[in-house]
Amino acid sequence: MAEEKAGLSEDWLAVWGGLIIFALSLGVLGGVDLLGWGVKTQVWLQLPNALAPVSKTYATLAGFWSLVATYAFLLIATALGAKALRLNIGAFLRGFTAIFWLSYACWIAGSYAYIAATQDKLKSLGIPWSLNLTAEAGFVIALLAGLVVGNFFPRFATSIRTAIRPEWYIKTAIVILGGVLGVAAVEQWGLAQAVMFRGLCAIVEAYLIYWALVYFVARKFFGFSREWAAPLASGISICGVSAAIATGAAIKARPVVPIMVSSLVVIFAVVELLVLPFAAQHFLYHEPMVAGAWMGLAVKTDGAAVAAGAMTDSLIRAKAQAADGVCYQEGWVMGTATTVKVFIDVFIGIWSCILAAIWCTKIEAKPGGKFPLAAIWERFPKFVFGYMFTFLAVVLLALWAPAWNGKVKAAMGEANGFRSIFFAMTFFSIGVVSNFKKLWEEGIGKLAAVYIVCLFGFIIWIGLLISWMFFHGVKPPLVGG
């Protein structure tokens, strides 16, 4: 895969890509519907009814052609990004085409009524039962399809690898998600403030506990050197790939160290993604915000954490409605997971500075040594700025012109359609890069042992405890409430 040139990164491309979609969606404020032709997938019994344009302005446009227009728009937009990254454009176009259509096919399959319909929709659809998973079941199908491709069709996986960019896709989605969550925050501002404050407190506690314990286990019981133990502690305990790379840069570890740790993180993120949302649905549907915070604290990559939050959101809402007749508003569980994860990402830079200071002054002290601030800034997750901008922009718009709130909500609904597509491609891409056999051959076994001990020994449980401490009793608003 072609390397990204200095000064360019998927992170910055995600910021600009997300902001462009966000800005285009705001055209409705001026009476110009620029993204209403984008496709949305509906719960369906007859396949022709699955697709439709997201806006009524384009109601005469057939659903299939709405999908084609969406594909063409995203193909051009991402191709421009690929060109900026100096990638092979032909290989990227072929890979992106395969990823888009396979991911969207999974999204459509997950929206089938017998899979996705919630209890309140069964009568109108004329069906006696459903798995009650909501349309987010498409994400699970996309993940499983990606795992099949990555592990059983290696030639095909190699042929599309130029466009397998899960971090780019999920970070673009998160930038867009900031605006979507901004709408929810405006409608329930007091609750939104509580979520942000509690999320900040929760991740500070998690940092102080997680990192020290993982570092101790890696050094004491598995005999890893400091060079391995520090990135391993950051990757397992804090924020996966970004934290492992930032820590490796801060302590000047060899390149192979963060690469191996990052590969390990991706593998276990897939495991967590397949297990934790369903565990949360079963045990925490009475405490949905606890479940959301738990996803943010326990799942270690940006893509998997936010995706797990989205799955947990839909699963818990379906369970609460079926079991108790309680209809929570969509997005609050996912928003809690995203908020916690974003705060974690913000603290990566701070934590890297702390580690750089310790390594420069204590462990590898050299006369005239300096902190590697440039390397830390290079690895700092820039998409956080985009997320914060779209969130604050929507909030400030609501405060400045309350009469526009309805139009802003409609605009974010259109942007959210693109967010869902990026989510689906993220799930598929995560699956494709998770080639378990190859990673095992590269000697990842001992690192995996540390991960298993730490993840199942205390990270999941401490994350659950901290989530319970800060979010117990906090409930999402009810539909119509």
C-alpha cells in the first residue's frame, strides 16, 4: 500500500471530508437541498422498497438511482483524497467500488424486516415476529462479510487493500456525527452537559488505572522490555492504534513495536465488537447510558468503539421497548460512547507528552535531550477537531437562530445518511484487515496473551465499574418526551 506523504494523513482528510458533507447539508438553511438525493435504507419486506432518497425534495428519484448517485459522489470525493495521499488511483477506485457495494449490500440485508423490525413495527409490516435488531444489524453482517473476505479470500482482500481504510472512513463518520449529536444535545442540553462532564471524569480515572496495570502485567509477568510494555499498555488500555503509535513516537520505539501492537488491537476490537454490544443488551438495558460509556472505555479502536456504541444503541432500544415498553430516543447511547472515546483521543496527546517527559528525563536521559513534540502532534487525532467543530456549530446555530432548529435537524438527517454508509464500510474494512493466520505467523502470540489477561482480567470489568459509577441512573430522553 502506498505510503502517505509528510503533512498529509487520513486524519486530516477525514476532517475535511466530514466538514464538506456537513457544510453541504446546511444548504437547506438557504433553501437549497444539496444532499437530499442521498440514499437511505428502510426496513423492507420487498426489495424494491428498501431504498429511497433521504429528502422528500427528491421523492421522484428512484431508490436505485439515489444509491448510484451516492456511490458516484463518494467515489469522486474519496478518489480526491486518495490522490492527495499519493495512492494508486486505479487500484483505489477498484477497491472502493467493491467495498462500497459489498458494504451497502450488507446494510440492505440487515434492514430486512424479519431481522430489523422493532416490536412496534410488526403490525404495520404484517409480520408475526422479528429478530428485533434494527437496521444496525447490517453493520454486523458487514463485519462478518469482511472477516470472510480477509481470512478465506486473501487474493481478493489483497486486490482491494488500497481502499481498505477503516480509520479514514470511521473518522469521517465521526466528524459528521458531531453535528448529528449536536442536534440531540440542543434538544436535551442539560443531559448533554451531564454526559460530557461525566465522560471526562470517567476517562481520567480509566487512564490512571488501566495504563499502570497493563504496564505492570507486561513487565512483571511477561517480561517485556519498556520499549514493548509502554506502547502495549497504551494500545490495550487507552485508545488502540492511535495511542500505540503516539506512545511509540514519544519513547522512540522501533517501528515494529507499534505496528505489532496495532495489529493486535484490531483483532481484539473485532472480538469485542461481536460480544460486548449483545452482553450490554442482555444485562444493561435498564442502564443504557452505562452501556454506552462501557463501549467507549472497553473497545479500543475509534472505529470499533463508535460502531459498538451504535450497535448497543439499537440493541438496547429494541430490548427496552420489547421488555418494558420504553421507547428511548435514538443516538444517546451511541453519543455517550462517542463522547467518552473522543475525550480519550484528546488525552492521547497529553499522555504522550507525559511519557516523553519521563523517558527523556528519567529512563533515557541524555544531555540536551528534547521532547518529541513534533512527532506527538503528528500522531494526535486531528479528527477530534472536526467532531468538536460540527458539534459546536450546530449548538451555536441553535442558540443564535432558534427558528432554524427544524431545518438544522433536517440537514443533519441528510448528513447522517452518509455517516451510516461510512460506518458500514468501516465494519467491512475492519473485518478484511483482521487476517488472524497472518498475524499469528508474525509472532503475535505472546502479545495476545498479555491482551487476553488484561482485557478479560480487569479492563472490561473496571470499565464497567467506572461507567456504572458515573452514568448509573442517567437515562436517555423518551421518544415524544
